Amino acid sequence: MKKYTLILIPLLFIGCNFNKTYRNREEDKQEAEKITEKFYSLIKNNNRKEALKLFGEKFKLTRKDQLNKMLNEINSSCGSKISDTKLTTWETFVSIGTNPKSEYVLLYKINRNIKNTQEKITLEKNNDSIKIVGYDVSLAE
């Protein structure tokens, strides 16, 4: 009976997942902010080609011309000159272990030369690389 018990115990651990999760850690927010700061810097300098490289495969707009069209519409209705970006709200979820997953949501108030906007940027980390997977823009109140 003891031989069977010793054999079964290791088999029980094979199917188990071991993850440690973190929510809203400052260092996770800072890691995501590096990407959003780079994005806004590239947008301010009208370097869309490099800005597009920050978007991941999961980004809802699947074609680059759609993103360019969206940015053109934002620039024409709200203004292309960004004077200030202020992080107003953020959430992070990081899971480390057998099923690693990292998700970040950052909400910014953007001061533009025509109308201010509120912009939500959703990011995910895959293979040690954080990419933008969502970009939602609305008029700020």
C-alpha cells in the first residue's frame, strides 16, 4: 500500500497550476506607463509608424490604416497638439507561475488644443513584451 501512495502523490502535482497573483502593484503600473509614455511621445512627434509597433496582435483594429484613420479623426475633432497627459486611474493584474498573465488598464486625461479627451489604454504582456491591445478615446467632461 505504501508503494502506491508514494507513486500517487507525485502524480497529483502534475496537473496542478501554481500561480501567484498581484493586483495594482506600483511597479506593474510603472512598467505599463513606459509603453504609454512612449506612445504619447511618438504621437506628439507625429511618428505613427513607430507608434503602430507598440500595438499587439490582439488590438481590435486589425489594419494599420484603420488606426491611422482613427488618429486622423481624433486630431481633426479634438486637436493634434497634446499639451499634457495625466494618468487619472489605473488597474493592473499580474499572475506569475505556470499560467502567467499580465493585464494593465490606464486611463488618461489628455489636454489637446481643441477639446480635451479621456483615453483608456489596455495593455497585455506576452513573452516579456508589453503591447497595447485596446485604445478607446472619448471627450473629457
